[in-house]
Amino acid sequence: MVTDGGARPPRYVDKSLAEDVFLDDEYDDEDDEDGEDGEYGEYDWSGEYDEGGEEGDEPPPWPAGPQVSAAPRTHPCWSCAADVPSGASACPECQESVRHLRLISTRPPVQLRHGGCGPLNLGRHPSWAAPAVAAALDGERGVSRRHASIEMAPDGGLWLTEHPAGTVNGTFVNGERVPPGDRVPVADGDTVRLGTYCAFTVLVVEEPPA
């Protein structure tokens, strides 16, 4: 119904059943203009929400998880196969040095390993050379019963000595004959020949790579 002058009668709204409902006619535009949203905090349209802290405050870092220490790296000992910690100079079980020699021969087909525990005797006599060495050289033409010794000195140097009594067929390092009883240096990759046919390549083995 329209009254005189065309004015509409005031609208009656029953709020008794909607106390918690936000009505359009109760919204105050001034709050919007002031940029305040009351108890709901201030929303930053850049994508960050300000929960009431001071400007520039950063949230606390996420707590770090438990630190798990890596297991120490090991490698098997060349002499006794026990675990040797990386960086150790000797095996904790047999006390052999990690740095050692490998003597590789194609005639006879044999490989010998030796560390820093004294000299390695090469020959066919089982009471002078190690039993495995004597057995490997047994029957080799030109190899004496007591032929030569090779050793790795504490300072890392390698030395070869022909038996003081001498040999029938001689001992050679890279083709050069070694006088009986003389102690001559040997380097990694050199060839040591016992007599005419039996020859070893000398290799120095360091710690295996990690």
C-alpha cells in the first residue's frame, strides 16, 4: 500500500529468530572504509594473513626431525677380511697396514699380497718362503730355493733384495740385474723377474675408494 506522497512504509524485521544472522541492513560501511574487520583480524590481500602480530613477524620454524647419523664407512681387510674403518691406516684385527703390495704373475698364474709386516720371501723352499709362495713357485724353471725378498718399509718405500748367496739365473728389476745381497728400490708398476721366465708386476694398493 502506498501512502500520500508516494513514500513507502517502514519495513518491519523480526530479529527474535535470527539473533546470530548477519543482516544486510546492519552492515556498517564505515568499517569497510577504515579497513578494520573487528575480531576477525585483518586480511592481507597479498596472500598473507595477519593473526595479530607485529608487522614483519615470521612464524616460528617447523621443528626439525631427529638427526640420524650416518654409519661409518668400512671396507674389508685384504688380509683377514675384518671390517676396517675408512681412513684407518691398519686393520684393527690383524694389524696389517691398509697400504699393501700385490704381485701379479702370468707365469705361474698367481697373485700374492703383502703388507708391512716384514719382508716377503720369494723362492721354492717352504721353510724360507711362505708355504703358499713356495707352492706357487714350485717347479718353475730358473727360480732358486731362496731367490729374493721384497718389502715395504715403514716410510712407504719398496725394496728388493736378492739372497746374499746369489742365484743361478739372477734377479731383475725392469730388465736390470740385481747384484747378490744388494737392496734396490722398486716402484709401483715395476716388473720383478726371478730367473729367466717367472716375472711379477708390483702394484701398490692404497685404501679402497669410499
